[in-house]
Amino acid sequence: MKMTREQRYRLIEQAEEGEIEKLEALISACSWRQSYHIQPITGLLNDPNGFSFYQGHYHLFYQWFPLGTEHGMKYWYHVRSTDLVNWEMMGIGIPPGDPFDSHGAYSGSGIVKNGKLHLLYTGNTRDEAWVRHPYQCLAIMDESGSVVKAEQPVISSVPPGYTEHFRDPKVWQDGDIYYCVIGAQRTDETGCTVLYRSSDLTAWEFLGEIQTHLSHFGYMWECPDYIEMDGKGILLFSPQGIESDGDLYNNIFQSGYLIGEPLNLQTGEFQHGEFQELDRGFDFYAPQTMAAPDGRRILVGWLGLPEVEYPTDASGWAHCLTIPRQLSLRDGKLIQQPVAEMAKLRQQAQGSCYQTTLENSSETIAAFDGIAYELECEISHFNAERFGIEFRTGAEEKTVLKYDRLQQKLILDRSLSGAPMKGVNGTVRQCKLNGDVIKLQLFVDTSSVEIFVNDGEEVFTSRIFPSPESGGIRFFASGGKAEFKATKWDY
Ligand code: FRU
């Protein structure tokens, strides 16, 4: 049953007696709880926030509505890790409910200054007429983990020319100066990103818009992020309102990036190429990156989307975060690879191996059964028209990853994956792929799959909701042959 607005905009303290215990009981009976992904203890998780490294730990927060699976009063929930793989739950990071975040502590980012973790976020407020007034706020976390909010917002008004859809500050440092990008909507209802500068993280000067070639590209750009790599400038953002176009933009909202010359921090000028989607799957949104102490650029995304109903809603929780991915640039494209630390989750040093050539046949590998594992598979010497892997298979269920050689497309088909989602366009996602060898790396968890193709050239990120009994794997080739070499590690 849908919550009323009043129910959605409650703080945890306003939960009814027994309400949280009821959610917990539902959740503990849910067979789709993840085993190695970050997921909410109760309620709804969305964007990753404040991803940073501070005092020997990676810190990560996420948007959290504790009391239900709809988008309501958002908190920042805090987790931390020394290795990006084993996460400790630290409780609430930023609670909403103060005058400048009365209707939610919305997305933002973190940066270390003077030995403290500074968290810049959007305070969402609504007036009596339910009109939104966003503030960009600061909260400071010290070594003990205690978080204190600044009394006043650091950016208290929306500059002329933009609507109240003005949020998600992402901060970085360049020399002695701090910059931040904010997702915005122009008054003509087109999306863009604006740029601010500060010398102390408190007084911010509006520099104007990042001038891209995309003057009419959706109605709002959420969660922007600006990074530089190999002398290039990269603007990541999640535009809303992009029409689907063949294999592209088939989810309700997209996430992608522009690569170009480094952004001109004085003028906001940005010379860049085409918008490219980050992910080819069904469930990926609002990613955020951080610079690790060893120089790696690491990305985490929300493994979910707004406005889609997921089968776990009935069990009192929704969504999880993706595994952390290391970014690099190859041939004008952002490459995502699982961080090397993921190998720590492997239960065996040597995984189980399988090697065969299939010709108009399929083979089930009993040793590869499971619901949480990593699978590496290289497919070569193929002339089959179609070949691939069926995983999480059961009596009636399967998730299919197949290559269609005639179309030169890699296809993820979840039409028989299990419980359906509501509000999703179609049951197939696909992209062009060519080459003589196809390398697949699958991270399967109880209710998700992340597929890295050809060392991160493409990624398909998706939820799937099979029954716990559907743990089989089958390799197949039809209309010819294909050679498979696979290794599987249990997680
Ligand atoms: C993106 C988003 C952000 C906002 C947050 C609220 O998913 O809509 O723009 O800050 O979620 O939870």
C-alpha cells in the first residue's frame, strides 16, 4: 500500500510503535537479501553520497528513507571500509529535519580539509504550498565519527535563471581552491550543470554554467561529477528526460558522461565529445566517484532507478549499491573494472574451471551452481550464430547473456529472470560488440548481476529476482560452435 505524503515525510523518531520491528521481520524473511552488496537495513536506499577516504577508511554514505520503500524523508546512512569490500555499518551520517533540510538531506559529496571530513549536501525543504526550496549545506565529521551541521547553508539561494531543481553538490580541490558542480534545471526546463568556487568550503562564488554543447538534453541533470584523467576532463551526470533511441536510453533515466579538454575553471567552457552511457543494463543511476589514496579513481552507483517498482518493496526494503569499480580511459571511453580487492571475496584461491567447445548444444555445469559468485568466461573460436551463458537457471527461470554474431550484439535478457519489476521498458538490453574473443566477468549476488565485458569496455548492471532454488548455469552455442573457458569462485 502506498504511503501518504505525511507518512513519507516522517523522521525515524516519528515511527509508530512496532513499525520498524515489523519492517525488520519482513526483511529477515526475504529471500532476495544480498550477500556482498551494500543494502539498507530497512526501507529504501538510493544515491551513493560522500564517497571519500578519511583517517584510514573509505567512507561511503547513501540516500536512505528508513520507514518504507518509497522516496520520502531522506537521511545519509554511513558505512566505512578499509578495503572497499568489507563494509562496517556506522549508522546515520546526516539526519534531516532541521530548518534547512526539513524535508531531506539530499545527495552530496565529501572532501577532507584540516583533518576533518567535510560533507556538502542539498538540504531539501518544502514550504506550506509544497514548493521546494533547496539549500546547499555543510556538515563536518571528525575522527570520532560525530557529524556537526553548519548552522547556515553555504549556498542559500538558487541563482537567477534556474528552478528549484538545484541539487547534488560534488566538490573537488584544485590547488588551494575548491570547486563544486551542482545539478540544475534552467527556467526553460532544460538540464545543465553549474560551477562554484570557494577558498574555504564555506563561502561559495557562483561561476556560471558548465558550457557544454548539450543545450537541450533532458529536463534535469542530477548528480554531476567532474574528474580529470590522462589530461582529459570528464563530466559525469544523470540526465532526466532523454527519449530512448534504439539500444540507447531505454531506462527511465540515464547516467553517462562527456569527455573533453579539461574544463576551463575560469569561464566554465568545456569542449567535449558525444554523451556516452555508463551502463548497458536495467538498473544503474546516480554514480559518484572518489580519488583513492593510491591514485585510483573509483566509482559506485545506485543499483536501481526511481519510478520502478521492485519485488522487494513488499518485503520492506529496496535497492543496493553497485560494487566499487576502478575507472580508466581507453579509446575515448570510460572503462569500468571491478576493484582488485573484490578477489578477497573469493572463497577458493583457485576457482572451479570449465573448458569446452559447444556446437549446436548446451551444457549445464553442476559445479558452477550458486547464487553469489564471480564467474569469468572467455569465449573464442566461434562461428555460431548465437552463444552465451544462462545463469540463475531453475525449472522455469533463467537470465540469459548471449552474443548474436550476425547482429554483433551482446544481449542481456531477463524476461525469465524471476519476479518482474513494474515500470520498466522491455525485458532486453543490448549493445554492439565486435571482436574474435569475448571476455565476460559476472558478479552475481542473490538478486543482482554486474557484467563486465572485455575488461570493462561495457558493463551491464541489473537486478534480477529469481527464486533461491534457481542457481544453475548453462553454456550454449547454436547455429555453429564456440569455445568456452570459464572459472567460477563462490563469494
Ligand atoms: C537522484 C536524486 C538526487 C537527489 C536524491 C534524493 O536519484 O533524485 O537528485 O539529491 O536523489 O534522494
